[in-house]
Amino acid sequence: GSLVVNYPFDDDEQGIAIYSKSPDDAVFQKLALAYSKENAKMYQGSPCKDMYPTEYFPHGITNGAQWYNVPGGMQDWNYLHTNCFEVTIELGCVKYPRAEELPKYWAQNRRSLLQFMKQV
């Protein structure tokens, strides 16, 4: 995991980690930023320094394929075949947080979720 909003495309024709711009790239960036701006740690761009010291996401967002290539991913499939705009929101560096940490996750993401819903 990480702390980032990832948007399409997650795959590119070359199968390498390179920016893969969708026709609606500006919309996806706006949606991703709407979420990340309300989560201070995410927006800083280097949330998991202990685990991934070189990982950096400007403003807490990334094009999926630029981060790492995922051929056949659900968010790309839904976008291409159903016109559904999806982003993947990674909520933390720890894949399985402890139950007592969940209120902290809610506090960090409540405003982000509300801002994200306003984008509709």
C-alpha cells in the first residue's frame, strides 16, 4: 500500500512504467486532487518514507501506469468498456492496519471523501 490517489490509465502499450494519458486525463487529475488536497499527509507526496524512501507523488496523486504498469486492471476496464470513471485510493502504507487505528484513518480521510463526493 501507499497513500496516494491513482488514476487511469494503469497500463500502456509498451508495458513499462510511463505516463499513460487517458482522453479524460484532466478530469481524472481534478478528481484525484479533490481527494488528496483534504488529506495533508497524502498531499505532501512522500507518505511512506520508511518503506519506500524514493517514492514521491506530487500532490499525492499519480497516473497508474507511471507508478507501475498493471495490464488488465479494473479501473481501466471500467473506463474503457462502461464509461465509468474510477480512481484507486490507497489509504496507507500498512496493508492491514490494527482495529484501534481505524478512527485515525477515518479522521484523515473524512474531509477527502466529502470533497470527492462533491465532484459529482
